[in-house]
Amino acid sequence: MTPQLLDVVVLTSDMPQHGLRRGDLGTVVEIHNPTAFLAEFVAASGRTQALVTLGPGDVRAVEDNDLVTVRPSTAKAS
């Protein structure tokens, strides 16, 4: 997947250092280059949980059968 600016993406692996889990939704907020982009992950309240530089292999596109869920955060906001 090659994310574009403002795409909603799904994290494909846990990132406990950022309080993120596989399946969390993020939004691409900046493209650094073809292999790196910045994604923002937010709490249900709208507070930024993490801003993380990722590569295309770290995320997948949202699919029609994906459900949105709410879970408690395991880390403080970064």
C-alpha cells in the first residue's frame, strides 16, 4: 500500500512504545518520501495518542468488513 495524504490506515503490528495495537486506525498527515510518512493516531476524545513515522509495510488500507472499536489506552499520550 502506498498511502496518500489524509488516508485512513490500519496498523499491522503492535507498537507498545506508543500505546498502539495492531488494528488501530491512523490518518496520514505528512508524506516524507515514497517509503516514509507520518501518521496520527487519536483517542476517541480527539486527543493525539501518537504521531509515528511509518513505512508502507506498517499499515494496510481500511476494508469494508473492518469495524471501529474503543479500548483503553495502554500508554500516555506522546
